[in-house]
Amino acid sequence: MTPRHDLQNQLERGIDALGLQLPVGAVERLLDYQALLARWNATYNLTAVRDPAEMVTRHLLDSLAILPHVQGETLADLGTGPGLPGIPLAIAAPGRQILLVDSNGKKVRFLREAIRSLKLEGVRAEQSRVEEVEGQFDCVTARAFASLADMLDWGGHLLTKDGIWLAMKGKQPDDELPGVPAGFEVRSIRALNVPGLAGERHLVVLGRTGC
């Protein structure tokens, strides 16, 4: 088991490499979240990533890499699984109202325990299919959740008129771009450099047309 101070050093180096300034205590809370996820994962199999150092890279830093692109007062994280990227974003930039959405009951039970134990104010979890979620949000995030066409077909109603949709992908999803449904447009595609991660990561930024 990797000692916590080694994980803290790894996380702090990664945050510096991303050029982020996090609130006081955020690193400790991120590591508390990782520890809670590792503990639950031993029983409930919430993520295929089991090595704590790999969790720091593939879960925490990967989520924090999109922080500069997040905007608005409200955020919905669709297909959040064990809270990615929603919980790291909530810790790194508190004050936003965040809805974590997943259809898997055991993952939502974990999310509610994480919200309670980490004292994440303004964050709530909902067990639901995306197409049945109600409300509108300034920012919608989705991490390796579905194709661009499917995620917008299922969840496009959740985006405010001037909101942005942040779709986290591995390779640049050129084959998915023609499937973006009417009423939405790709604003930009950005390569993300996640510290310690060998694979490609891209962020597709979408919005409503005519805004």
C-alpha cells in the first residue's frame, strides 16, 4: 500500500503541473475521497482502478484537468460512477451546486456516503437514467459516458441556453462529431495533458447553437 504522504506528494506535483490553485485543505479532502473510494471498492467494485497511486492519476488529476473549463453556478455530472469528475471538482472549486447522476444503486450509495463524510455542501446524488433527470444546469460534465450523439440525445435538455457541455474523451473523437444532434455545436476540442497519464485525453466543449 502506498503511504499517504507519497500520494500527497504525487497529487501536489500533479496539481502544480496543471497550473491549478486549490483552496486550503483541498488536497487532504481529495485524498480522503480517494481513501474512501479504495475502501468501498474492495467490497463493491466501483472502479477497475485499484492501485492508490493510479487512482491519483486516473481519477483525481484526470478530473482536475478540466477545472479551468468549468463555468457557471450549477453543474450536472452525468454517468458519474463513483463521483468522477464531479466530486474532485466540488472539492477543488466549492460553492457550486452540483448534481451527481448515475443509474447504479451501489455507486449512488457510495456517492451519498462520500457527500456526507466529506461534508460536500451543495452536492447531491440522484439514482436515475440521464433522460429522466429534471432541471437545467450551466455546466454539464460527462466522463467516458457515451458517444456525443447519445449523451446529447439523452441529456441535452439539462443544458441551459448559454451553458457548456464538457465531454471527457480519450482519443480525439473525430468519428463522433458528425453525430452531434441539431441544436448543439462543438465549440472546441482541447488536448488535456494529465500528469502521469500515458494515454491520450481530450475535452470536447459543446454548447447550444444560436447562443
